[in-house]
Amino acid sequence: MRRAAVARKSVAPPGEEAAPPVSPRLAREDQNKDETCSNTYRLDTDGAFSALVVERLCEDVMVEQLENAEYDASCCRVLSQQLAARIMEALKSIGIKKHKLVAVVSIGSLKERAALQFGSRCLWNQTTDTFATVKFANKSLFAVAMVYGLYIE
């Protein structure tokens, strides 16, 4: 038994052209298409993380914000979060595309500092992941900014 092919005519409102008919098979294929990106399998980094550029950018932000700042324990907690956010905003402008960026800023008092050391641990790929560290000090406080660039495929 054969099925008869039925021609469908689309009707458009006055003043507009009718769209060409689409076969049901093509309509189903369009609905099933997944618009996901496939892996590029590239190991080189476009828009690479340059530690020197990141350090200069962090230094500019820290000097601008902390040059005349006085240490206050309650104020510096919020200030360190604001500095990290401003560093992240500045990093977005330089176009680092294939790295997940993490900025951490610590601020402390020069008067109360006996001996202080910073350390961090990460799951790290030595060929693609990197970091930048910037130190700043004025009369009453010191600050350390660490920016990590973790490569994402």
C-alpha cells in the first residue's frame, strides 16, 4: 500500500512572503540538533596568561586603592574583597580566554606583623597552569595579591 504525498502550502499574512515548505524529516532533524561546542584538542593557549602583564595590572590596582590607606582590621576585610573584585574586573579587560582566574588578596598590619608566611596548595598542571604574586606596603599596612591562572580546555 502506498501513501500519497500531500503538498502543503503555507499561507502568509497579506504583504509578507510565504516560507518555503519544510519536509517533516528536516524539521525533526533541526529539532534534534544539539548546539554544543566540541573540543578543539588544542594544547596551546590562545590569550595566554602572562605573569608579567598580570603582575603589572595587579600592582596598578593595589597602588591606586592602597596608597593612602590606613590599617583597620574591620575595614581591611572588606577592602581585600573589593581589591580582589577590582583585580578580576581588570583581568577581564586583557582577554585571557582559556584560563580560569582566581584572585586572592590578603591585607595585614605592619605594626603587628612578627613573621608572616603565605602558602597555597593546588592541583596543578606545570605546563599550562601558572600564577602571579604582587606585594605592596605603605606606612601602616601590607598587602599580597595572588592570581592563579588554571587552563581550561
